[in-house]
Amino acid sequence: MLQLARRQGGVIRMAQLRQGYRWERISKWVGQGHLTSLGRGWLQLPDPDHDLMARFTRAQAQIAEPLILCGLSAADYYGFGVVTDNKLHVTTAAGRSLAAPQGVVVHQAPPRSPILEWPDFRVIDRVDAAVDGARAVTGLDVLAQLDAAAAKGVTAEEVSRSLSLAGRRRGVLQVRRWHGFMAHDSGSAMESRTRTRILEYGLPEPETQILVATRSGNRYLDLGWGRYRLGLDYESEEFHTGDGRMASDRRRHNGLTDERWTMFYPTARDIYTEHQQFLVKVERALRAAGWDGELTPR
């Protein structure tokens, strides 16, 4: 019976246990912590696996309906998840409304493209997963989600086709607004969020992964405008003292300034809470370098 529980992702129905054990034995296991009650007649083994496949298997066993991984969970499965809400997102072939265990969200949204299917596992199409992942997030995370999918080979043209099938589903408009800015070479989600802030503010679209030849070797900048020799490198707030990285960062910066590049190093605070003040400075530097365009907020 415990082997059956493991095959079901670490859960077993009380009725299944009662086929082989008396109530007194089962109650003793629960009292000793060998099993935990989940309610609705379900018990769970201690310390079950929490990876995506195990959670899917548990959910399918508890719901007793063929499920299909979708939304943020599907994006995570394909390797381009950027945001997680720690829930398992699933749907069914007919988009049925079903009672779900804690931590599982059943969406009433049937797949709009052929799914990937194995005997015990199903997931929506990869491009639909990219679109639905971007539909599920808001604000700064939309372009970050699309860029992450682009880095795995999803194209803007594929996204456009998926959007046409999505109709008026929630979040479609925000994906339409940003999918034309997808970049396959964004180095991180925070770089994508930095680019989002720049575009929202109305500055010209920055280039990504800019190659700059310096006396000490070639350098790549996260974002910038080569014409104006102005670059941005996202600066994670890591503690560099003692590991040699601070000295390396300074050499890198000095090599860029020797080539007459003006550099900005935004941090999370500059992107999340103080973006207006930060972008005013970037705008001033761009105009000082010769840009004379009008701000066109996206």
C-alpha cells in the first residue's frame, strides 16, 4: 500500500488503505507521524517530493481526473519560468471546474493547441505556456517572462499565433503590448525588467548584449545605446569584498570609460522603487550624448 502511495506522489486515500489494514493500524501510523491527514479522506507520507512531477502526480491522484499542466507551472516545466506563486496550475481537456486540494489551481481554460502527452503526464504546448505564463504575471514581469521563453527558442511570431488563439482571455492585452520587444539574448530577468522600465519611461529601445572592444579585451554590456556610447549593466546587490570581484568590476568599468562610454549600474531599488529618479539621470545622459528625440512611453 505504501508503494501505491509513492506511485501517487506520496498520497493515498483512506479507502485504499482500508483494503489492506485495519483502522487501528492506520490510526497508529498517523499518531506516530508516518502518515499525515490532508482531509477529504486523503493521507500523505512524511516529507513527500516537492518537485513539479511529484506535485502533479499527487494532484491527479486526489482529483481523480486526467490533468494537464498549464500556466506558470507549464512555463516552469519548459525551463522559462520567471515568477512562481508556489501553486500547481492545471487544467483539463474540457476546461472543467473541479474541486482541488490545497496549493492546486484548476483553470477553466481548455488547451488551444495540441498538448504534449505521456501515460501519466500532460502539459500544454510550449508556446502556449510562454503566452500563458506572461498572461499570469503583471507589470515588470511580463517582458521578463517573454524574454525567458525567447531564450529557449520561442519566437515573437509563434507568440503572435498563440495570442490569436487565446482570444480575449485574461492578460492577453498585456502580452500583445510587450511581445514585439522580446529579446532572446537578455541575460537575466532583472535585465528584462530594466529594459521594461526604460521603455515605459519613453526612451528609445536599448540594444542588448552590446559588444565593446577595450584595451583589456572585449566586454559585453547588458543594455545600452551604442550610437551614444551609453550603457547599463544591472548590478546585483552581492557582497564582493574579498573575492576579487570588486577589483575586476573596477577594471571593467575603467576599460569602458577609457573608450568614452558612460555607464550606469542600476540595482533592484532603481528598478522597483526609484525608477523615475534613475531614468531621469539616464535621459539627461542620453541627451548630453546627442539624443534629441521625444519621450514615447510604451
